[in-house]
Amino acid sequence: MSRKKVDILLEGVTIEAVAAEGNALAHVDGMVVFVPFAVPGDVVDIRVFRKKKNYMEGRIERIVRPSPERQEPACPHFGVCGGCKWQPLPYAMQLAAKRQQVEDQLVRIGHLNVPEIRPTLPSERIYEYRNKLEYSASAKRWILTGEDPEAIPPEDRPGLGFHVGKFFDKVLDIKQCRLQKEPSNAIRLFIKRFCIEHGASFYDIRENTGWFRSVFVRSTEQGGVMLILCFGYEDQPLREALLDALSDQFPEIVSLYYIINRKVNDSISDQDCILYKGQDAIYEEMEGLRFRIGPKSFYQTNTLQAERLYGVAREFAALTGTETVYDLYTGTGTIAQFVSRKAAKVIGIEYVPEAIEDARANAAANGITNCEFFAGDMKDVLNGQFIAEHGRPDVIILDPPRAGIHPDVAKVILDAAPDRMVYVSCNPASQARDLAILCRDYEITAVQPVDMFPHTQHVENVCALKRRGL
């Protein structure tokens, strides 16, 4: 049965508050209306496209009267690109909304007993703060409102940019992105121009055909760039011409990789990254520590804010120098090494083998001898036998993926009974679910939201836990 289309125009609606998932909300005839790209105080006409029993979803048709709080977005693609939806919100309002999001998940929905939640730690930079971006190629770019598809010349049909909203096969061609420092934009524009001038085919996402698929740009605070280009099939002369042209044009590229990816999805975790020119890694520094970042390494995307985040984790761990610390989901061992100076021993566990290789290399390069790292699925590695071999943890720090921790992992943690825990999460909803399990034996003693992604609804949250009875 086909879903009935909804097309309702609500006129003169006053936006009341910031809501979840990057939306704002209003009330009309007793129903909640969710709409993106709006600011509290805006008076807008809303085109409703989905109506449920208790709420409606829509988009702004017209801003009748802008809110006094509304700010001009800095990005030329705002409103079409699916990212950075909160650009019209003053930054102080963004921070308050993220704190409220944490409170809603932990207290209102999760019914957890928490102390007063601290104000969200602001990001030092609210633009050009990312150290990694992925641009996707498309043989048929997203057609903008007002464009005549038939009038678009062939050279303007491909796109290189970001996926649009919820459409897996739609790519918005990006002229300028404010998320990463140059030469990120210049590199992307150069690649697109080169491919068009040399007749290179752009990837067709639906048909899984075409040569040029995507590009990853990783950068450091010191100015070094790692570039990873992904191709749908091998064309050695064309590939080498493009890679050589990039190397000649951008001396900032100190590490140049390519991947031949013949599978349907764009993930590179299972692909061979082939070093074409330069170093096999780039390096970032934090508190005098140097971290190796390979093509598949996980590293916090906001470098400057990551240092503040790890500082909070270390503060909450309350180390005295005698503790055995388990750093679960350690990535490239950044948190483990960040706290190692104040611990007797640190054990890091991570699923990605390449990340563990980087963690070991980082520790050795930094002269850290009290960290050990192990690769494997957390629920398989972390068990009673592992703890018996490596020592009971006094403190556990965990920074899992968005999905949170597996129930088996939670059980092992509770059985290990560390004195203190620090739970770092990029998803307060899954964090609240996990904390409900852990709070059987623990109490939450501190909560600190951290803004890693300005102009988005995403928030990192750090909770300190202490075993009951201590």
C-alpha cells in the first residue's frame, strides 16, 4: 500500500525552541511541529510533508519575520547541504541546547540520578575545526532549485561534495566548505577540474560504475595533509597523472594514498590503502605527545577540542599514579597515553588492528613504557581470563562507538568492579542506556558536555562514575 502524501501549509507559525536531531519546534492546534534550519523567535510559513498522531514534520516555506537571534550562515550551501544545520543559532544558544540534550537523555528519558550538569565546553574554533573530511563523487550531481536539468552542460553534471540529507545516491557539488582549513577546498576543486578536463568518469552511485569515487582529506594543526583517493577500477596512466598533478600543485600533501574499491559501499576499513608518494602517516601533537595517524586511524575530528575532552577524562579519572587503567575502545591510544603519566599501567583495547599498530608506535615514539595495547572485538577480548592475566582495573575509561557498549561488555565491567569509571560518548542516548546498567553498582558524580562539532546537533558527553560504598 502506498503511503498517503501530506501537503499542508501552516502560515505564521512562531518557532518556540530548539529540538533534537537539528530541528526546532513549534505548536499548532495542540500538535508539535518539527522543522529544521529555524531559530526560536522566527515567524515562518511551514510546508508539512509528514503528519503523525502527535506531531508533524515540515520545512520552512518562507520566513515571515526572522528572530532577533537569527544569524547569517557563513556557508554558501546552507539549507541544501545536510550538515551544519545550526548556523543561524548564536553559538551560546547552541551550547545551551547541547547541554539540554544531555539532560533530556540522562534525566528526562533515562531517569538517571545525576549531579548538576556542567555548561557545555565551547570549541575554540567554530569554523575550520575539522581535521578530516570525505568528499563523494557523483556522475549526476544534485540539481538545485530553479535549475533546468536539460540546460545543464555535460561538464557541469558531475559533482564532488557531500551526500544530500537522507538520499544515499544524491551528492551536492560543494564550491566552498567552512569545516576544514585550506587547502581542503582547493584540493577538491582541483580534482574535479582535472577529472572533467581529462574525460575521467565520475562514479554512478546507483549503477556502481565509474572511475573516480571519493577523496579523504586529513590535515594536522602543523599544516601537513594526507590525501586518500578512491577509484572504482584501475586506470594506471590516468591515476598516476592525477596523483602526480596533485603532488606538484600542493606541496602541503606529505602523504598520498590511493585505493581501488570495486565494492558497492564507500567504506575503506576493508580496503588496501596503497601509498603512492610521501610519508606513510601524518603526525599530530597534544601536550607534548606525538600521535601517528595512518589512512585508517581513528583520531578525534576536532584536534584542539580533543585536548580539552581528554583533559576532562583525565580529571574525572582522578588518578594518583598507582592505578591500573583500562582504556576501552582506545583507537590510536590517545586517551591511554594522555593519562599514562598519572597511572601505574594502562591497558588499551580496540577493534581495528591498524589503530592498535598506530597506538603501539605512538607509545614507543613518545617514550611511554607503561601502556599495552590489544586488538579484537571488545566482547571477545575483555573477559575474566584477560583481567586475571593483566590485572584488575582500578579505573576504566571507555569511549565506544555511537551504538554504545555490548551487554556482555557491561557485565564484565561490573564483574571487574573498578573503583571509578569515565564514560566518554558521542551519543547521549546510548550512553544513558548503558549508564542505567552500570548504575546498578555505580553512582554518577559528574557530567560534562563537550562541543566537538559546532553548528551541528552532535555533542560529546563525559560522565564520571564511582562505585557505591567507596
